[in-house]
Amino acid sequence: MGDAKKAAMIEDGNKLEKCQEILGYRFRDESILVQALTHASSNSNGAPDNERLEFLGDAIVGVVVCEHLFRNYPEHREGQLTRMKSAIVSRSALGRVARTLGLTRFIIVGPGMAKRRHLPNSLYANVFEALVAAVFLDGGIEEAQRVVLSLLDGEIKAAEGEKRYKNYKSELQHYAQRQWQVTPTYRVVREEGPDHLKFFEVVAVINDIEYASGWGRSKKEAEQRAAEETLTALSVDINQSA
């Protein structure tokens, strides 16, 4: 997209209006919105592009999602929260949201990029982050938080659904059999509480080595959590381990 077309887009109030409708936020200073939409490839005249905004937006998205998960999933342990957060703020997820919402229609790119049939997903993810940073700078953290949680609501629900139904014992078994040709076992190391309200701590054992432990209201639940924590300790991508 040349400078003339870029200038035309900046002057096109309808496009900026539509972009703001999608975001659910109206800018006081629309120039920062234009900057958030401007890819470095179009920066032939020295106008600000969105690279610095991407840097800020990445941090804001991460903090907002982390706080949301921390407050809304008190029963989840650190490993569970980390995996949910990673899925929600991944480059593929942010790019998918930008495409689904139609934000990609407003991106300002240079002539070389404009000729490409398909732009990389990372570019869309970067624009998403830049837009979040623009909202933060224009309206403050509360507005940025509201926009992030609104736009990522579907990804958050999807991550919770994946978490709820994931069989971590099966995942760990597949991984251990591939890596060492053994099957993990589980051992109860602690029981707490009265008979009607017992909690169990179970540790996962592979090749006679104790890995992570997990707590649960039943031995089965504790084994699932121990398997999940062990996958984290082994740095296994559970989406690729099956």
C-alpha cells in the first residue's frame, strides 16, 4: 500500500469508525489507532508504525489474562494456569481472533506485503497486541482490560474446555512409553481431612523416579493433577504429546 493509499485510509473515517466498533472502544486520539494498524513495511515516509505498540501490548495482554485466570480459577494450580494462559495468548490464538473479528481489513502494509495473497498470522497477532496497547495509552488500564477480556472471551472459554476434558494420565502414559518404554505409576503420599472430606496427595513415578505430585478430593483426581504437573516438569507440550 503506497503513501497515497495510506493517507486515504487515514482520512477514511468510516473504516476507523468500523474498527472502533469491533474493538468496542472509541479513541479520543485516532492517530494512535492509525499507528497501531500501521505495519513497518508501509513506513516509507518515517511515520510511526506499530512495532513499539506491539511490545507494550504483548505485556498488557499477558497481565490481563493472568489476572483473570488467577481470580476466576482459584482451584487451578500454577501449571494449569500457565497452560491455559499460553493457549489464550499464543500467536496463533491472537491472530485467529484478529482474523475472525475482521480487524485484518484495516491493516496498513507496504507495497511488497500488499501483493502477497496471504499475510503471515504473526502479523495479525502483532496488530492485535498493538491495538490493545493503543487502547491502554488512550483510555487507561481498565479500558484495555475490558477490551482484552471481551475480544478473547472465546479463547478463554476454549482453553477452559480443553483443560476440563484433557486426560493427563493418558498423555503422560503415551509420552513415557515413547520416551522410555515404561508406564507411569502413582503413589499416595499423604491423606488429609475427615473421612467425609478427604484430600489425597499423589506422586507420579516413572522409572522409579518420583516426579510431581498433585492434590485431589479423590485418588483419581489427584493422579490426574500429578500427571499434569509431571508433564509441565518434563516440559511436554500436551497438545503435541498424543
